[in-house]
Amino acid sequence: MTTGIPQLFDKVLRRRYLARVAATRPPFFAQALAAEIESRLGLILRDFRTTLIYGPAAGAIREHLSGLTRLGTIVTAAPVKEPGIDLVCEDEAWPFAAESLDCTISLLTLSSINDVPGSLAQFRSALRPDGLFLGTVFAGRTLSELREAWLAAEAEVTGGASLRVAPFADLRDLGSLMQRAGFALPAVDIDMTTVRYKDALSLMREIKALGLQHALAARARKPVTASLLARAAALYDERFKDKDGRVRATVETAWLIGWAPHASQQQPLRPGSAKARLADALKTAEVKLKRD
């Protein structure tokens, strides 16, 4: 256990979920992530000697990206052993030497670890100067419909409530964490997707098939009863069904980009060092504010 860090997630349970689906994870997961990575790297005019892909399905994602020779040698790692994984390790116990990688791609694991700032700092430390970090996490409103349905069902059936869907990071928090970890030129953007299913149970089965069910340390310890599951599914179907009978689920993913500091990167100017007035550039009159 990391001293002083709140243990929100059960790391053993997280690994158990991922290991259970390592050989059977639906192929669309790797395909979708690889397509997004390729699209984002297309905006970066750099070649890399050594690239690390870290996270579930990293081996399959490497196969999809094998045509991108600009990534150089691709190494894969994940929290559990999977097909195509070179190294098993945890985000919070990074085994890579300082300045040993040119590019690190982190896929969704930061959504369920306890020490996000520490992990980001380790990612940055392992990058050579001017190395790239590209990561994605679930954020904000992800599975908000499922969270609402479970809370309402538990209040109705048991008279209480417990977390059945993990909380996800806010966009502003992620930007601050990138700066705190020491990344230069950090940027965060959000992709919002609405995924549709036959019914709520189909959504729950897919989450389980991906190994992405929550692993909160403070989870309810009693097994879910058939009546509670049925009520949660019924409430979901009632509240979030579209006209064609299918239900919708919100998936919000944040993509993080940052660079290991290097002297060649753009630097902010010192306050007061400007050599031209904004009013002149805008061709307008300058209005001076009164001092309090």
C-alpha cells in the first residue's frame, strides 16, 4: 500500500477482472483504440525510436499499429499477462529507467488507480527529453445512466445506496494533474460517445466482457440479489430507452497529451515583456482601468 495515498481501488480485484477476460476480450476494443491513437499521432510530426503501449489489449493494439514505422520499436505492458504483452507491471510501480522511452501511450488504466499524480510523474520520468506522453481515461459523465439506475434501484429495494459505478475524473482536474506531474505543453480534450444497446443487461454484460467493472475498495460486499439486478435493469430501460426500443449509454473519454521538458520547446513570455499593444493589433482604442 502506498503511504498517505487514499486506497480508492482494490488493485487485486482490478487485476482479477482484467485477467479473466485477457484471452476473450471483444476485438472492437483494440480496433477502436488503435484507430484513435493513429488519428492523434497523425497530428504530431515526430518519429520515435522506442514506444511503449500500456494497458488492456496492448498486444492487439501493437498489431493494429504495426504499419506506423515512425513509432520505432514498440514495447507492450499491462497490469496482467495477455496475448502479445512483453511486460506485466503496475502503473503505480513503473519499472522503466529514467529517460529510456521516446513515446508512452497509456490506455484507460489511469481511471482505476489510487495514485494518479504519482503514476503520471513516473510516466514523465521515463521519457527522454522532448518525449511524448499520450493517454486516455474515462471521464466525467461516463455511464451516468447506469449510475443513476443502480442508485434508484437500491434506494427502492434496500432503502440504502452504494457505489456500483466508479466516479470518473473531471476535465479541469486532469489538466492540473498533467501540470503537477511536470509535463510541458499539456493538453486535454474530451470525446463524447453515445453507445446503444438492446437493453441494460446487454450493457452490463459488455462491461464485464471488457474487464472494466468497478473495483472500488469501498464496494458493497454482499452479492447483488436477483431482485435488485432486475429492478436496476428495469429502471435503466424505462429511463433511457430510445424510440426504437434500444437504450443509450454515455461514454466520455479524455485524451491527455504532454511532453517531457526540453529547451527547444515553446516557453511562455515573462509578464510585461510584450513589445506591441493588443489595442494596436485590434485597431481599437485602449481603455485603461481605474486603480482601486
